[in-house]
Amino acid sequence: MDIGFIGLGKMGFPMARRLIEAKHQLVVFDTRKEAADRLVAMGAAAASSPKEVADRVESVMASLPSLQASLEVATGNGGVIEGSRVKRFVDLSTVGSHMAVRIHDLLKKRDIVQIDSPVSGGVAGAEKGTLAVMVSGPKADAEAVRPALEIIGKVFFIGDKPGSAQTMKLANNFLSAAAVVATSEAVVMGVKSGLDPNVMIEVINAGSGMNTASRDKFPRAILPRSFDFGFTTGLMVKDVRLCLEEMKSLGLSMEVAEAVGRLWEVVIRDMGAESDFTTAIKPIEKAAGVVVGGAREAATRPNNH
């Protein structure tokens, strides 16, 4: 299949690479030429703009970091909307349902189908092709791109309503965000009282408290204090804010979500948007005067940083 791929960052690059390895013909574009050049060396063709990608293929995928980037790539000057050959725009980004509907409505005027297809599973999932791929849009068009999407992960058809897959993604990422800060608070409590955080995580993972933070983030990036899980605080806060907006627009009560949102606003204020999202534990540690993980003897040392 001839596929366009725009946005070759931490998530986009491994997804595009897997498509090339699966013998799909890719036309790629990124604002950073070196990212595109690496894929050209693997067999992709480079384009000079989103419009040029959309001039050359019927299906264009995009993996972009912000709502504005998705809107501009899809519908801006020199964007996919101006392409002469494109039939469908597959947005792998997380933009929320309102932006997805906005992009859908603008593309529809040019008879371009919006396939909303946010993904979950992080950089590791993108590398291995094990992402959860949530898809909403016209069923026939979703089926047309399914063989390519199955290269990057497990495909779930959410529905044909524009933005439905975004709502699903935000629900998922809210739970992921909640797991990180809730597990951080639980482990900091234990360490403050003298428990070994390594043993705590083993017990939690064998018991009813097990979650994605205790199973994946703590062993890999928090207990070793490498804080290199591969997803930024800025992106997580973007997703949490989008989820809160979605809940408000539906008139929902959301006490837990608002508390999670407040915690993540502290994290981005203290750690910065470019920090790894596993650093969410640091403000919680600082307030408690403990450090979790690292050398065993450091587990209860006050945090003087």
C-alpha cells in the first residue's frame, strides 16, 4: 500500500519504520530533515510538505505533538487538504474529540475522509508494534487502512462518529495519568514509614493494587531513578487537560479527574514540559522529604535538591 506519513518523532518514527519493514511504500515528511533522511535510507521517499505527501498518496497518516500541529498539517496552507490525490487523513495523534470534529468538518468540504486513530502504548509499543490503535470514521475507509494499522498494533474500531476514538483515548490516558500519581503517593507513604519501595512494588504487583504504573513505570524508570520512560510531562498534561475539557462538555461530575489534573499541573510547573512523565513522583517525594528507589540506603534519605 502507498502511504504518506507526516511526523517522525518518538512515536511516529518507529511506526513509520515498521510500515517500511512490512513492505509498504512510504512517502514521508517531517520538519526535521534528518528524521526523514533516516527513513529514506530504509526505502521511503521524501516529500517537501504535507501537501506534497497528499499529492502522491491516497492515505496520509500523521503523528503530531499538539492540536495546532494536527490542524495545520491537515487543513493549513500547504497542508494535506490541498493535496490532489489524497482520499483519507489518518490522525494517530491525541487531539481530543472537539479538534477531531473540527478537522473532520474542514476536510469533508474537500471530500477527504478523516480517520481518527489515536494510539496508546508508548514508545516501546510503537517499537514493537503492540500499540492499542483506536479507530473511528467511516467503516469502509477504516477497513481500507486496517492492514497498515495492524502493523503498528491491535486495531479497535470504536465507531463511525467523528472524534469517538479520541474520547476512548482520553479515557485510557486519564487512567494512566491517575495510576502514576496515585501509585507515587502510595509508595511515598510507605517509604516515609520505613518500608522498602522495591518490596512494596513487588507486593502491589502480586495484589489487587497492580496497575500500569506499578507494573511498568516503577520498575523501569522510577525505582532505578532513570526517569526515561519516553513520554513527556507536557504530553501527559495535554491529555489530562483534554480529558477534563471533554468531561466538562458532557456535564459530568469528575472529582477524581480534577484531583489528578491538579497534581499534574504541579508536576509540569515543578519539572517542566520536557521532563519524562515518570518524574511526577519528585514533587510528591519533595513534599514528604523522602527519595524512592535508587540505592537501597537512599530510600529514606531526605531530598535536599
